[in-house]
Amino acid sequence: MHDKTLRIEVRELRSQGKTYSEIEKTLGIIVPKSTLSDWCNNVELPGWYEQKVMELNRKSLSKAQKYSLVSNKIKREKFFEKIIKSNQQVVKRISNKDALRTVLSILYLGEGAKWKSHRGLMLGSSDEKIVKLYIQLLRICYGINPRSLKCRISYRADQNIQALQRYWSRVTSIPRGNFYKTKPDPRTVGKPTKRKDYKGVCVVTYGRTDIQLELETIPKLILETIEGL
């Protein structure tokens, strides 16, 4: 059913190391791969053909991987958008001071210094979101101005303390003059910092033991209440 000349051309191109897709493109034809394979039966391929196929498969896999990364990124973005939308109403319901004080107490329970080991408020974290949330909640719930807070930075030996203080001062709105002088962790001498985005641990302090005790008490009361449910 196919012109004999066409078959000869196909076999010739195949002997030159062309793939079936390349043959179709070169001759401007559309023929089932099974038919092309039948026509090229017993055609001797160049010695380098196997390497060519391996390279084509590698490139094809690379394209598939890139497509998969893009596809997964889109799925993640949609997933996070769904989470944000479903929790926007939750956040609106905790916008009053009592609810925010509860949030602050839970945050302090996890990250803050407890009364038995330290007198007064003290919370430290390397996560700027945690530090910013803590400072804003102190401002809203207790009227504490960030400029009245004290701060110290725990850092590694190969880090620049001046640069770290400038960074955390911008993040917290705490004046540079309110930063305590600190020394690097001696255990890190000779050990390069692997995380390039690591800015040390920002420790925020304030001398209100009464607030500290209140923040410690709220989670205990919550626990007692939910245990009775």
C-alpha cells in the first residue's frame, strides 16, 4: 500500500541513525511506529545509535522532571490558597484582646523563659515571624512599645554581630542602643555556618514579671477547662 521508494528512503535514514520520529519529520509523513519498525527490519544501525537514544531519553526525562516540578508548585500554591481562605474567618474571630492574649500565652508557653528559671519576660527565636508576632502581641495586649524592649543576639563565631544587630533592629523596631553586648558561641569556632540565611537567635527581654506569670497561668487554666470537657 506504500510506495516502494518511500520504504527505501525510510530504511536509508534509519541506517543513518535517525529515530522514527526524525524519519517522519524529514520525509513529512505520518506512519505508525509499528509499520516503520517492520520496514526497517534487519537494518544495521550505527554503533553510536544506542548512546544517542540514551541521550534523548535523558533529555526527555529532564523535561518531564521540569514539568513535574512546575505542576507540583502549582498544586502547592492552590493548596496553600485553600488553607488561607478556610482560616481567614478563624483569624477574624480572634481579633479581640482577650483572644490575642490567649495566643500570646500559648506562644510564650512554647518559646518564652519560665518564671522558675528567669524573672521577667524573655523570648528568643531565630524565626523573625515568631519574634515579630511576639512583639506585636505585647504591644496590642499590654501596650508595650517595642522601643522600650531590650535585646541580645546569640550568634556563631563566623558571623558579623554588627550586621546581625542592624538586621534584627529593622525586624523588631528595637533601637540599636537597646541591644546588649554579646559574644559568639565558643562551640562554633572553626565551624562555618552552613545556612546562609541564619541570622542568629534574637532574644527579646522586658522586666514585667507580672505579665510573665499571667502568660504562664492562662495555658494552665485552658488545660484545666478542656480536661473537663
